[in-house]
Amino acid sequence: MPSTNCKNIGPLIINIDNTRLSDNERSIIKHKLIGGVILFTHNYSSKNQLTALIDELKSIKDNLLITIDHEGGRIQRLIDNFTHLPSFEYISQIKNNKLKYDVAYSSGYIAGHELSEIGFDINFSPVVDLNHDKDNKLLKDRTFGNNPVDVIELANKYIIGCLSGGILPVLKHYPGHGRVTTDSHIENCVSDVTFNELIDTDIKPFQELVKNHQIPIMTNHVIYKAIDNYITTYSKKLLQEKIKTIFPTNSKICFISDDLEMHSAKFINGIEVTCEERVLLALNAGCRFIIATTMQNNMLIKQNLSYKYFLENYLTKNIIEHYEKNHDMMCDIVLAKKDLKHIDKYKISLENIIKKYE
């Protein structure tokens, strides 16, 4: 698979407020700490508009990563004029095994093809958490199930499809969000599960899939109190100390944090910590990239003030100094390139998606 290596990219991935860039947003994206932009539904009005927006973003900074959550089902940011992809739960319940694997691959390929065609680099997908509870607020219908073997097989097909389509997928939410039923966007998440239990179950998909694919892993904001008092994103134990045990064949994992503006990332022992403290905790724990968005505060977006929030809270002297001191040691990220020899796969993939309804 052809690929592109991207070195010396800033650690922060942020959002923008509209379908067009403001002068203030153009200015902030030039900052050395900004390594990527994550786009949402409110950034989209048409394919032509979105292509122009992404082109402009990349003209500001050559190696700027353009990212999105585009799983399928209820988590698909782009709907109009894009293929409506099935949820991972739907795929897992297809009775015919050959069709099930074909649809898993085709969902990844279609996502990769349609996203890379207009300039996206990374899709924060697939979810490889084991869903231990069907009432899970965060994960319902977003997973391939609760059997590690099934999750690995279906996610592997999906990942191969993504890479062939030209998009870099990201495994989430390490080391397994399925152990809690709470939603880390709006509440704290704490699990009693032991490390050995995680190794035997929830961590298996992450372990197996990075053996075959050089792809990043997104960390969750869950505290596994038998392992650490910090959420995974801030846990040196889970992101550094236990890495050789968890990933013996690949200890240089590119970790990307989930959004640091989520509730469970904002508090330590009931005390709210500053944005700067959160970023430094995540970087020191072992995260290569940090997602920080204002999606939890729609008023900032409506007033076009996200840039100001990032400028005041995330582009701080201490974070800049940390990055300048450590950026040479930060792991690289390898982007996928579409295999143009197999462009006919798109038509075949569309046919497989249609078949799933038969």
C-alpha cells in the first residue's frame, strides 16, 4: 500500500466554526502547535464547498491533517451526496458470512474513497470496543459486538477497505470503552476491570489489528482504577509502561486523544483542570495528537469564537515549550494513498452495500 510519511506535525487537532474560514481561523491554523483540523456536519453544505474548504486549509499548511468521524450509522458527519453507510452493529448482524465480510470491507472502501477524493486524510473509525452492555449510552449500535474474534475479523476487513480507498483509519476507544455504560462526553467514567481482564478481552482487537496495520489508536477518557487513578488519555501506565506487554511487536504506537473538552477529561478527583494542564498531561502520558474542539459549547461556534478559545487556552507558552523540546522524539504518522489500479472497487463496494438490504 503506497503511503506518505508526515513528520514534525503539531500535536493539536481543532475544529472550525463554519463552511468557510475566517481570517482569524486562517491565522491560528498557521501556528506551529496546530497539526490538524477535524470537520463536522456544520462545516458542510455541498461537496464543492467542502472540497474548496479543504483545499484552502491545505494551502495554509502543507502537512495539515484533515480529519473526521465518519463511521456509518448514526455517527456519519457527511450525509447528503455521500453513501449512507451501515452501522457496525448492522454489519455484524448480517447472516451470510461472505456478504458480512464484503460489506465490512465495502463500508471501509467507500468511506475511504469518498473522503480521500475531496482531501480528507484521517477517519476516526472503526470502533473496536467490545460492547458488553447493549444499554451502553456511548456505544450502542457503533460496535461489531462483544466477541473479540468477530470484532477483529470485521474490523480488519473494514480497515483494509479504508486503506485501499485512501484514508487512514483510527482504532478507538483504547483500551475498551465497553467496560462502562456512562458517556464520557457528559459524565465521569470509572471501571473496576483489572488489567488481566482487559488483556484477555477488550484489548485483543487493538493488539491484533496493529500487528497487521500501521494505524493510530484513539485513547478513551475512562479511569480503570485497578490500573491507574487517571483516565487512559493521562495514564503513563497504559500508554507507556505497559506498552511492551500489550503490543510486544510494535511498541511505537501513535496515540490520539479523544476530545479533551469532554466532561471526563476536564476533571481530576472532582477538580476541573485547565486546558493547558490537560494537554501536558496527555502529551507526557504518551499521546502524539490531541483533539480539542468546542463542540461541547455551541455558543462559541455560533459566535465564531472558537479560534479565540483555542488561542487563549491551548496555544500557551508552556505547551509551545513542551512541543519545541520534544517534537523530534514524537512518533511519525503514515498516511494512506488510494490504489488507483483498483478504482473499480468503488462500484463493486456500492453493490455490496445495496445487497445488505436484500
